[in-house]
Amino acid sequence: MKRITTTFLLMLLLSASSFAQRSRADVLDYLYKISGKQTLAGQHNKEPNADPVKWTNFIKETTGKYPALWSGDFLFQQENIDERWTMIKQAKEQWDNGAIINLMWHACPPDQGEPCGWDPGLLNAQLTDEQWNELTTDGTELSNAWKKRMDDIAVYLQFLKDNGVVVLFRPLHEMNQGLFWWGGRPGPEGTAKLYRITHDYFMKEKGLDNLIWVWDMQDMSWDFEDYNPGGEYWDVFAFDIYDQGYDKKWYDYILPIAGEKPMAIGECSKLPTSDILKAQPRWVFFMPWAELVEQSNSIKEIKKLYKDKRVITRDEMPEQL
């Protein structure tokens, strides 16, 4: 019995090691490989960061399967800021168990400290045009405040890099959502510029080459190109669906914008159906928003989707992507 137990433990360690050795190129290549063929089941987890697997576990309890993509959030409330390490260590655990990792950053306005409110705070606390110009001009007070905010986040991303964890990183999400302090500023000097600044700081100044950059928009305006930071700044296009985003006209609109790059349902309340995934095969993952997966979908609908042969769950992830 001791020999069997030792062998079994060794197999588990070797399996976890195989998952941990996946590189940024491996994950990105895998997304290209499944594009048009299969879709990763994803699940976002947010408040509380003290329980960063709450909604992933809900999926497991409901379907018997874990999602292939786990998502967490740095968040902005004091109790969740205090538990960021709990969330980050869960990200590593999920990675070691074979999941792909997605991280969001609901960053407080740079003219405010942390923590901050939701509304006003992340919402309805927009910078003036003068403040925006200061924020996006190197060496100014607001620019330095943003760098300090990025320094704080970089510590967690560095831990993941040191532990071999690749991250789909989605800052400044829903750029066309003007209620967010960072959003609703089209054009080269607008939200896209702050995204480029953020990208370059994490990649060049911090050396965080374990990040796969996600550019994210919402189904609320038809001006995506006005927010495009440039193809060299993003690897995956994500589309958040809270209105009519499953309509094929949106899919057809996005295809030429994404080009050959992977495209995903970055957030949703209502899950896509099997028919939608069949008709719109380029989505490489879907990710319902935390508690909305339960509030907006029936148990029957969730189970049916997870049984679809097109949908990939964590246990179906290849050890070497």
C-alpha cells in the first residue's frame, strides 16, 4: 500500500509539473488551435476575494465539471484588497490543476486612493480633460500615481511569473463604457493611449512577459476601432455581452476587427447556447460574470451547455497545450 501511495503521489506531482511548465506561447498557440473548433468554459469569481473559487465551485457542484478557465479580480474595496494574495494563490492553484488563468483589474481612479467606491468611484468619477492629459503625460503627478498603482499590482503578477503562471490580463475593460473613469474616450489620445501606457509599463519596465493581453469592448456601441490600442498591444479580443451581443450582426462586425487573433466572450450574464456556439465558432472561451451565472441561467441550461462536445472543461485540457 505504501508503494502504491508513493507512486500515486509521484504521478500527481508530475502531472502538476506538466501543467506548470506551459508557457505564454503554449497558451496563446492553444487558443489559436481551438479557434473555430471548440470553446473553453470559463467562470469569473469576484467578491469576496477571501473565497476566490466560489463560483467556480458552483459550476462544479452543478455540472460535475470544473471550468477550463478560472478568472479572478484585484478589486477595489478594502476587504478585497486585503485578500488579493488569497486570490493570487488560488490563481496558481488553478493553473497547477490545469486551468487557464484570466485576471481583471477594477482600478480606482488615479486621482483617488485605494480603496474606492463603485458609484461614484469606478463609475461616475471621470477625470477632466486636463486630468486625462496629465495622466497620459509621463512625469506628471497623475502619471506617477498611476505608475505607483501599477507597481502594487506588478508584485502579484511577478509572483505568478516566478511560479510559471501565464495570465490572460484584461485591464481597462469595456473601453466604450463611458461610465467607467477610464472609458468612453475614443481616439488615439483616449482610453487606447492609457492601455498602451499600461501595457508598456508592465511589459518593458516590469518585464512581465507571462501576460497575454486582452483588449475588451462591450455590446453597446459600434465604434470599436476608435478604441483599438494597436495590434501590437493586444493578443486576444474579448467582447462583453449584456444586451444584444449574441446577435450575428455583432459577430460579423467583430470578425474583421479580430482578424486571425483569438476572440472570446469576455463577460456575459446569459450563457451562449449550443446553437450560438455552432453558428459563431470563433469564440475561444465564454466567461459568465460571477453570481450572474446563477441569476441569469437555469440549472438545466448550464448543464446542457457543459455537455456540449464543443465546450472544453478543465479535465479535458491537455497537459501540454
